[in-house]
Amino acid sequence: MAVAASLFAMTLVARKRGYEGMGGNTVVRCRSGHLFTTIWVPGISFKALRLGWWRFQYCPVGKHWTIVVPVKVATLSDEEREAAKETRDIRLP
């Protein structure tokens, strides 16, 4: 129960800091600058290697393995938001 409460709290804090979609579909950026949407639940990962706030996972835009980080959607242009929402990685949680 404490673990679930902790994960829930981390999700709320991230959302409050401007990371929309945290705990669900989240816009991320890879080290090459590509934007895409992935499922991001703090503390849980089935398709990526967690490295603190970063994750090592497959980028469907550049078709490469890389480090990705969540992006504050408010900092993106309309075109970047649309591009990120159109490109999703595999739908596994």
C-alpha cells in the first residue's frame, strides 16, 4: 500500500510541475531531439530501462535506442505537440 501511495504521489508532483500525461500517455524527447508519446508511470517500466528520471528505450521516430525524458507540453509549439501525439511507441505499459 505504501508503494502505491508513493507512486501516486510522484505522479501528482510531476503533473503539478507541468509534465502532462504523467501516469499515462506522456510526451518525451530522445537525445537526438525526436518527440513522441509513450506510457510513463513513475517507478514502473516494462519496456524501458529506468535510470532515475531518464529512461533508456526505443525511439520510434529515429528508429534507435536512446535516453528519453518527459517534456513539459506547455514549452512545445503546436506543431511539436501534434507531431508528438501522432507518433507513439508500442502500447505495452
